[in-house]
Amino acid sequence: MDKVLRQDADRIISASLRAVLPDEAVGRALEEFVPGKGRTLLVAAGKAAWQMAKAAVEVLGRVDGGVVVTKYDHVKGEVPGVVCCEAGHPVPDENSFSATAKALALVEGLSKEDTVLFLLSGGGSALFEKPLLPGEELQDITKQLLACGADIVEMNTIRKRLSAVKGGRFAQACAPARVYSIVLSDILGDPLDMIASGPAYPDSSTCGQARAIAEKYGLRLSEQAVALLGRETPKELTNVTTRITGSVRELCAAAARECEALGYKPVLLTDRLCCEAREAGSFLASVLRTHGGKGEKLAFLAGGETVVHLTGNGLGGRNQELVLASAPGIEGLKAAVFSVGSDGTDGPTDAAGGYVDGDTMQALRDKGLDLFRILADNDAYHALEAVNGLIMTGPTGTNVNDVAVALLQG
């Protein structure tokens, strides 16, 4: 492993994540917040929910009650006046359902003088859920969507119609109270109706689109689920004000600034990366191969969110698979590729992402590991673990997609 490149990677990752922590972003969004004459209640859902709620209560001083629902191991302490819950992600579980029931009970029977401060971040689709069909079937449909490589917009178009809180329905449950929604974006282009499946935003998707997605991926659905796909979602909400704060653009900009500070010339390729993880890794390796040997220190950045098509039973995540797929293309180069999820978790693992450089292929061979078998089994985690290529940050308290960086030292 190239120690200099790995140190540069760690510095870029650290600087990028610091720039997108929600504390300052929530504070900015609350500058325009004016509570009503009644109670102010807080509901926060998503991977960054605890951090966002903590920041909001610190700014406001107090709330009259609240519920946080976030991913397991993401609650880092008490938030005054708020009940903090942890639940399943990326597949909802019974704790998702019970925590959401607490939030719905909190906002029941409100008046137009009351205000609900709704803090939303990525991951909310699984964490914030009251299913309109048996929970086991919802879990099965979620697993089907994850396994077939559906993108986040396709997944949320389906999930909205199977839920009592998604697609604007949570805002309806709060009415006539006013909802002030602060959103940390994890979807390319920041479509507010798709982030965490838009619990407090009018839905732009249609039943026809939902049925087309189900047909495209051959989803196994009960008669009840098929009927729900034909049930339209709210198209207008009059009690909601929404402020979006934080996105993958900010993540990429922070990474570029740190690359420049380290002497690299940063080149932003895209902040809307949305393809197969392996294809993205192969592409970044090709870019490095094209520019290698010219004496320039370059950094190519790509922000977004790739997908993994499951073909095996291994352990990994999209960022780990992306970097591992780039390893053959950069063998022998003074180069590295690394990719991280801003929330600190990549797929069902404890890693935030992965790192490879020009020495990784030989290191894998020395361990007796066959890269192509590893990729076929989707087992990037164990391969990267064997060559010290895992990136571990722990939960970060934010969630604004992923950033992949390809470094070239000349």
C-alpha cells in the first residue's frame, strides 16, 4: 500500500465529512423559523436524525415534545424533551414501525396554533414507516428492490404507495398544525418528494410509474400490494414549509478544496453519479490510466450514489465494490481510488467505504484472493479487509450521498 496516497485519502475524507455535518446546516435553516402560538413539537427521521435533533434543540432552547427515529448505533446521548429510537435500515423492522407510531401519536389532535418541526435525512424511507400491508411483506418488497438494483427514486416510488406516512401523508396527519420541514438531501438533484420518500411533501410520481417499476423488475406482489400501487398519493399540501440544507454538491466541493490543499488539481467529473458500482470503478480507473505518466498531480471527483446488482452472497457495499472494481485498471500506477458513504456506513457493513491503489492487485494475489470471484460473490468487504483497504469512520451524523475520488501522483 502506498502510505502517502493513503494518508492523502484519509485527510480528504475527514475534511469532506466535517463540511457536511448537520449542526451548522440546521442552524442556518432555523434562522427563518417562527414557532406558532401553540406547542412546538419535533419529529426527526433518518440516519442524521439524532444529530439534526440535537442541533435544533440547542438552537431553539427547548421543544414541547419530540420523537427521533434513526439507525441502530446512531443515538449518541439524550436530547432534552425528545424520545430517541433506533430502528432497521435498509429494511424496516418492528422498531421502525413502533417508533413511527410514537411520532404519529405525538402529532395527533393538533391545532392550527401548533407547529411540527420535521427534520428529515436519508434513510428515512426504512426508518420512518407505518405500512399499509403486513410488515413482513413490506420487508420482502424492500429486499426485492435492493437485490434487483433499483435506484432510490424507483424504490421510493413503490414504497410511498405502501405506507401511511410517505408521499405527503405524514404532513396530512399533522394538519391543521403547520409543519416546518428541514431536509438534508441524499438524492441527486434534491427532489424533495423523493428524499426519505417525502413524508411532508406533495408526491410527483404517479400510480402508472409505480406499476411500470414493479413490472420492470418483476416484483412479487400480493393482491393487496398491487391494489395499493393504484392508490394515488397527495398532490397538494397547504400546511408545509420546506427548507433544504446540505447535499452531495457541498460534499464534493469540500473534497475538492482538500485535494487542492494537498497539491492536486481537482476535476469534478459529476455530482450526479448513478450507475452500477463496478462500472463507476472501471471508469475512474480508465480516467487515471489516460492521464498517468504526464507528471501532473490530479484528483478526479464523482459524487452521487451507485447501485449494486447482487449476484452472490458475500458482504460489502456499493463504495467497496466500486473501488475494488477499479483495482485492475490502476495496477502499477502511482494512483489510488477511494469512495465513502457520507453517513459512515456502506451497505450492511461497519465500513464507510474502501480504498485501493496501484499495489492492491498484487496484495490480493499474495493473499491468494481472486478479484473476479470476489466481485461475482459481492464480497468486497472481506477482500479489502485482507489488504487494509477498508475505510472506517463510524456513524458520522450526516447523510448526503457518496463521494469517490481518484488520485494521481503523476
